[in-house]
Amino acid sequence: MIHIHDPKYPWEFFHMDMVTALSPSGNKSYNACLKWDNSHKVSNFKVGDLVLVSTLNSNNIKGPKKLKYAYVGPFIISALHGNNSVHVELSGELENKKPTFPVILIEPYQPGDKELFCLRNPTPLTVPPVEQHEGEKKKIGDLGLKI
């Protein structure tokens, strides 16, 4: 094998044509590396970002699993642990859960447009007070109803 420079790392010995000419186990290993590269999610989160947390492995959320939300939140990222996991400030039902999640279980929070989703947070209805005096009781005959 002729090299232009002295190889320092093990992967510099292998080239694409050489990897494909290897035994089937070499091809299998190379394809596994390509599969990991394609499925790996690169983290672009920062401290203070709002994120949604997946409920895939959460057993402490009440109610039937069929009706469980896929993601809950938003929660604030308080720390980053490398590129692969984040530390989140949890509240509510997830308060007792471990607050460190892998990046694959985190989605960025995108608030909805209030004009498009006007019914998502409806204004509370106010019920007008019913005027009724304490001493008065209406009788059926007074209402004009026949029994």
C-alpha cells in the first residue's frame, strides 16, 4: 500500500474501495456505521431553550396510555451534557422523574400562532349572576304551567 503521508489513525488505512472489497463481516460493520450516521440526531439546543419531552418511557403519567400525549412540556433546558443529552427543569407529573434526557427524546418547542389556533386557549366564560331574592319562591302556577 502506498501512502502520501504517514498514517496516524486506524481509519486512515481504509479507503472506500478497500472496505467494499473486505469480507462480508467488514461490509456488515461498515453498513452499521452508515446506519448510525443516518439515524444520529445532531444537537443544536442551548441553555434556556424551551423543549418538549417525549413520554415514550414515562410510566408515571396518569391515565390510559392510549390517550397519552407523545410529548409534554414546554420545559427549560438548564444544562447540556455534551452533544447527546440535556438536563431539563421538570414540573407537574414529571417532577419525580430523572431530569436528564437523551437528545433523541427531546423536541424543540414551537409556540402556535394565536390567530390560526384561536380556540386552543379559549377565554373563560363568565356566567351572569342570577337575581333571586331569598324570600321569593316561584310556584308552578305563577309560571303559567299546567300539570
